Amino acid sequence: MLKTAKRIHSLPKYVPGKPVQELERDFGIENAIKLASNENPLGPSPKAKDAIIQAASKSHLYPDGDSYFLKRGIALKEGILPNQIVLGNGSNEVLELIGHCYIEEGDEVLMGKYCFIVYPIVTMLSQGTIVKVDMPNLVHNLSSFKSSITEATKVVFLANPNNPTGTIVSTEEIISLLEFLPEDVLLVVDEAYSEYVESKYRLNISTIIKKHQNLLVLKTFSKMYGIAGLRVGYAMGSEELISNLERAREPFNVNIIAQEAALASLEDHEHVARSIKVNNDGMLYLKTEISKLGLKTYPSYANFLLVEFPLDATNIYEELLKHGVIVRPLKNYNLSNCLRVTIGTREENEKFLGALKKVLGSIK
Ligand SMILES: Cc1ncc(COP(=O)(O)O)c(C=O)c1O
């Protein structure tokens, strides 16, 4: 019998948010909503939609493997050079490239106790050793990160804001960690949700990657830019780090439609402003209404909210499904009492709250 590689057996499975169509099929319902994967409820920017239609007629061609125009668009936005950027099929692929290039058997890889589940998956695929760092009140404690560094530490993963908690640390704390780290330890700051935060919480990419050769900053077009379905993410770092990641990358990893839609999204500042407003209003509304139900939420700096229940929240998740509402259960994140809820449009938020009230009423 064919023997599977040992590292595959114990690999945690990435369970994505349930697709709307699947729920509607399973329960024979219509108009279900998904607040489970932190997508932009407004969808893609109108400029991106136009670009998608234009690019469709070029689908018979291979994409530009070097994403010339998109890299230049990002470089302009971030004040860096195109060769300080590597693009991925979502930042998920960039995380895999980091595993391929920088994690080997026996290397210790640090991450918060409640971190994005792809970090442990990538570490295990590369046969590294996962080291989870405590997160009091679900916030990264960078002093604990510092004291967890050993001779064997190779990579540190830090999402800021963090998924699934929504919590944040200051840029001063991150810079202090960077200055503390030995030069042969790679710090990966994952800013997937950074467009939702005030600029003081975002690293100044152009200056910091010049100063620190052991830093990669990741961003994505899946959240604020609303094109999760097209899969575009990227890492920024020194030319040397980027050229290594480029070597490990599949030649045509970002498709032709995705490249053009991402570039158009970058230019749609109005859509970004609208998306921030919908998120801020929805966050305030949901937090206020959820607290009226006697439930705890954690301070969130992203486009989702962590809601804590007195007991295991699996049945609440399942009951919400019956009402056509998909949120994210967090058992595999060791937060079984919590559900993660993406901030939706006003209508979606109201539908979620209405369903939650009914479910809580039926359980009491
Ligand atoms: C912190 C974080 N990083 C990376 C990703 C991956 O994003 P994508 O692969 O869609 O770019 C996600 C997605 O949820 C995330 O929450």
C-alpha cells in the first residue's frame, strides 16, 4: 500500500466558511447569508468588475508570470520597488512559499496561541516545530514572543490585526520585537486586515524593509479589496528574501483576470472609503446589540467580531445555519465558546441578530 508522508497524518484540516449555496442546498432554503470568511460585504469595486469583464477576453493567454503592472501598482502604493514584492494565489500561497523557503525539519516556528490556522499547517508541511505563545485576553504578548526565542527559532508569524481574535498590537511593539530578533530569524507580519485600521497601526513598509532584512509583510486583496474569489495576495521584503520566494513560486500563480482586477481595485479609493464606513457602522451596531444580549465581544480592529458564549457555541452555530446564517465556529482554533462573525451590510447584520435572538430564546 502507498505510504502517505508522516507529516500529512497529523495535519490540522483547514475548514473554510460554509459556502452559501451549500447551505441552501442542504436545508432547502433561500436567501442565506455568509458572515464566515471576512469577505467585503459590498463585493468587488465597480472598477474591478469592469476590469474583470475586459480581462475575460484574454483568458486564452497565459498571464504575465511576473505580474508587471500589478507589481508596479502595489510598489507605487507602498513606496517600494517591484522587486521587493512577490505575488501569490492569495496570501495563503505566499505563506506556503515561506514554508518552502525558510522552514526545515526541527526549526521552531513561533505563533500566537490563537493564530490563523494556516501558520501551523505550513509549519507542519515543512516539518518545523510549532511553538505556541500565550495570548492573555486573546492579545499577542510580544514580550512572551521574545522570551520564547531559542537557538532553534527560524520563523515568527504574527497577524496584525489578528485572525480569529481581531486584536492588535502597536507598531512600536513590533519594531521592538524586530530589533530584538537575531538576524537569522524571519518575522512575518501578516497585515491581511490592515486596510481596516488607522495608519498608525500599519508598518511603514518602505523604511522598515530597508532596515530589516529578516522581515516580510503580507497583504491581501481578499478582504477590503473584495476579490477573495480571484485569489491575490502578496509579500513585501528585501530583494533577497523576495527573490528566494520567487524561485519557489509556480510560474503563472496569479491568473490574468485576478491581476487586472487587483490593479483596478487599488485605484478605487471611493470603494475603500465606502467599505470602511460600512464596516465601522456595522461593527458599532453589532457590538452594541450583542452586548444587550449579555454576550461578550472582544475589541476588534478588523472586519469581524469574536463573540463569546457561556458554553460551547457549536450548537448555536448549527441553529444559526437553520435560520440561513453562516458564521464561523472556532473549535479548531481552541476557542470553542466563541463564534467569529464578519461585519456585513446593515441588512445582513440585522438578519444575523434576528436569528441569534431566536436561537438564544429557543435554547433557554
Ligand atoms: C490573517 C490572515 N492571513 C491570510 C489570510 C489568507 O488570505 P488570502 O489567501 O485570501 O489572501 C487570511 C484569510 O482569512 C487571514 O485571515
